[in-house]
Amino acid sequence: MPIDPTLPYDDTNIFARILRGEIPCGKVYEDDHALAFHDINPQAPSHILVIPKGAYVSWDDFSARAADAEIAGFVRAVGHVARAAGHVESGYRLLANIGQDGHQEVPHLHVHIFAGRPLGPMLASS
């Protein structure tokens, strides 16, 4: 069920639990600001999630409250993961769902990196 990004951070969400080591993940990258791992329900041949280590519900929350170093570190981590996975040449898609209309399901900011095949149009026609 989509979540409300204006609600307070819920530290029982699955990504918070992954960050605390309570749930394992297929880690591909980690630094002081971010953790990246394979999605357990991939929507493309390569589907990696990148999450900030801080407690941020959404992109809006992150951009308003995170320190400049956290923002820079997270954005750099997303780029690093895409490059390390070899997706720059063929291309990839970044997606961050926010709120109900954006169909955000986990109340922790996360960016999806999709690659490995032609991804089609960005949004389905209505």
C-alpha cells in the first residue's frame, strides 16, 4: 500500500531493518552515506536499490533535512553504483517513488536503478 511521505519516519520499515543488519541483503555497495543492494523482486535484468543511511521518508524529506555532505554522498553513491554495474554505456533508469500517487511502498527514501534491457517509455499512456 502506498505511504504518506509527510508522516514521521518509521524505524521498523524494511530498509531501516536492513541498515541495522536485522535483515540480510545482496549488498553491492556501501559507504558512510549510502547502501546499495539487489532488489528481491527485480523488475529488470539489473535492479539495484540505493538508500541513504539516514532516516528520511522521501526525496522531499531528504532534500529539506539532510546535510550537504549526506546529499552529495548519496548522489555520488547512486552514480558510483551505476558505473560499477556497467550501465553507463547501454543506459539505465533511475526512479524514486514518492507518496501515494507515486506509489511509494517503503517509507524510507530509495532510488531504483533499472538496466539490462530496453526499458520502454517512462510512463504508460493513459
